[in-house]
Amino acid sequence: MPARKLSDSVPPTISPDKAVEFLTQKVKDVERLKALRSDDTDVRKWKDTTRAILHAAFGKPQGADHEVTRSFDWAGFVQVRGPGYSGRGATPNHVIQREHEEELQKKKAVLESCI
């Protein structure tokens, strides 16, 4: 069986100074986003844009997400929706909102560690 070929690495495409500038703005956005629902389009845009900035800042070693990008993606991840919160019905909105706020706080911490 032939050896598996690793994908080509993608180098960073922005300077560290630009990355710090962009990530600092994303950190500032967190408080505003906490007040929104987790399924708000602004929250999704913030996550997608921040992820793109991390790719630009850290690149993609062997074509895969950098460790920092993976940390950002998984920070605060909790499956709370759907049946099972109390064993009867869907998870209450206040629990979903609390988890959303905690997720954003953990993602913010990852970004602060990059800065």
C-alpha cells in the first residue's frame, strides 16, 4: 500500500501586527455577541471571520487547521440542544443562552492567548 501523501502546508498570509489588530477587534466584539442568541447570523459571521483570521495568521500546517484554530473551534463546545436536558423535552432557552455566553468567553480566551 503506498504511503499517504501529506497535503501542502499553507503559510500565514498576514503579518503578526495585522493579526493582533484583527484579533483584538474580535475580542472586543464578544460582549456584544453575548447578548445575541446563539443562532443569530452575527454570531455565525463572527465565528467564520475569526476562523479566517486565524488561518491567515497561523497558516495550515500540512493543509490542516493549525492547533490554535482547532482550539478556537472546540472552545466551549457543549451539545445542549435537543431532548435530554431534564429527560423531558428540549433544553430550556436560558440554558442554551448560558452555554452560548460561556462558549464565547472561552473562544475569547483562546484569542487573547494569541494576542
